[in-house]
Amino acid sequence: DRNPLRYIDDQISFIPERYREDMTFLAGEFARIIVAFFRGQILIGLIMGGLLAIGFSAVGLKFGAFLGIIIGLLNIIPYLGSTIGLLTVLPLAYFHQDGGFVLMLLVLGVFVVVQLIESYLLTPSIMGRSTGLHPLAIIIAIFFWGKALGGILGMILAIPLTAFFVVAWRLVRKKYLKIQPEPESA
């Protein structure tokens, strides 16, 4: 049997059977959420890369398409692409042969617009679809976990942690509190 959940169940065999089933379920759901999270991050990184490439090329940054795609892909790891991107493209724009302060501001404007699109449109909708969380819940979770865990680490872990707690709450409601979810109205 190659079921990964069976492997988890075997590893926690010291836990009483009635709790082991729940722990196996939660571990499986957490793994599913993490996979969905990283798939969503890859999709967001690809979209951001495309938007940055178009924007940088449009404002006249040399190698703008290449830099945009690389920076977008680096955003698969939250905030890494933004940090490296700003530290790379702003000096390039300023010292560009036809660049200077104006090109630097244009590049910064592209960067800000793409970051806003990512933060308020892409992440809530793509992560919401892949993890099952409402887009507003994702925005609130990022702020909450960012504060609770002291910054970037909390913001990176916000979606997987929130999705895991939602799954755990649903399990507790259904199994231990005997509260069934209300049927959706038509």
C-alpha cells in the first residue's frame, strides 16, 4: 500500500486509534494545503513575471523582459523577488545609458503597480481558489499572522496556517461538537 496517509498512521501508532484517525486526516489536509499553496505561488510568480516584463520593457529598461520574468519567479518565495528586484532594477534604471531619475521612477511605478495587483487581486483570488479560503480571509490572515509571528515569517506562513486551522475547526465542529454546516441557500 503506497498511500502516504497510511505511512503517517503507522508512524503514530502509539496514539489511541480514535485520535490517530483525526491526526492522520489533519496531516493529510495540511500536506494538501501546502501543495496547493506552492502551486498557487508558482502561478502568481509566473503572472507577476509576465506583468513585470511587460512593464519594464514598456518604460524602456534594458533587459526589462528578462529581469521581469526572473523577479517574478523569485516571488515564488514571498518577498524574495521584491527585495532582490528592487535592489537590482532601481540602480540599473538610474545608471542606465538613457536612464536616470525619471527611468528609476517609472520602473518603481511598474513595480508598485504589479505589487498592488499581486497583493489585492492575484494572491487572494488564486490562493483562495487553491486553498478554499475566502479572499478577504486571506488578506486578514496575512496581516494577523504577520503581526502574531513578527513580520515576514508570519506573512509567508499565513495562508497554510489559516487553511490548516480552518480544516481543524471543521473537523472539531463536525465530529466533536456535532454541528453540521448549514446548507447553502439557492
